[in-house]
Amino acid sequence: MTFIKTIPKEEAQSPLKELYQEIEDGFGMKKVPNAFISSSIDPEITRWVWQGAKTIMFRDSSIDMQLKETIALVVSKNNACSYCVGGHNMMLKSMGYDSKKIEELNNDYKSSSLSEKEKAVLDFSLKVTNESYKITEKDHENLKKYGMTEQQILEVISVASLFNFINRFVDALGTDLEIV
């Protein structure tokens, strides 16, 4: 599952046991994703990763979960993170995306059926990923042209940044995608 030792759910003691339960409840499934198990030898790191994911991805916010998942998928595809690409494909499918739309996102979102606003958000997310040092006020203004608020832009940046971290984290740990 990873290059380092992990603590499976069945062997977890307090406080890791409770954290695993919180993660399961947050995802709404009876399995802790391997992305969180992969750091379980240090429960404080696992908690920190979960807190970031929970704050950015799972709370009610100014952008919807489908857009967050789309950003996560496109950023993860760009970063060649097979774990996250597989996981976000599954998440989008569970949210009602059909196979054709998911395939479009994986292959070339620019020629997909997404709205121009969604494509602009994904372009910006990839600029955050690949060239954040080149982002200017003009990039923010471009998103505002599509009706994005400053809060929404902050959240787009947060989602893209989270997955730049998560992609590197799970890849460097050798995390395998779980079968659900």
C-alpha cells in the first residue's frame, strides 16, 4: 500500500481510531481512503492532512463540490498522480458525471462540454499549479469577468494548492488506490 509502515483501521488505537471514524463519516463511506492511512504512523500528520481536506473540500462554501472535484481531477491529471486521478474519477462518477464527461476531463477539458467559466477556472487552476509565480491581478480579473467573487477565487486557489500537495504526498509515499 505504501513505502512506509501504516496502521490499518483494525489495528488503530485512540486517537487514530477516532480520526479514522471521522474521516469515514466525512467521506460518507465505510473505508478510510489510503491517502490518509498512508501517514498513519504519525497521527498528527494524518489529522493535519484531514483538516486541510475537510476545510477546503467538504464544508459548505462559495463553490460547489462538483467544481472542486473537477479542479482536483484536472490538477491531479496534470501532475500525473494516478492515485488522485482514479479517486476523483470515482468521486465525479458518484456525483452523477457520465463516463463521457469524465473522459473529456481526463483527455482535454478545453474541448469538453464544460462552460467557458468552468474552463477559465481550470485554466487558472493549472496556472496555480504550473506557474503560480506568474499570476497577476489580470488573472483574477479574468475570473471576475465570469462572475467569480474574491471568495470563490480564494477557494479555487485553495483547491488547486491542496491537490498539488496531496498529489506529491501520496506519490512520494507510494500510496495505492483503494478498490471501492
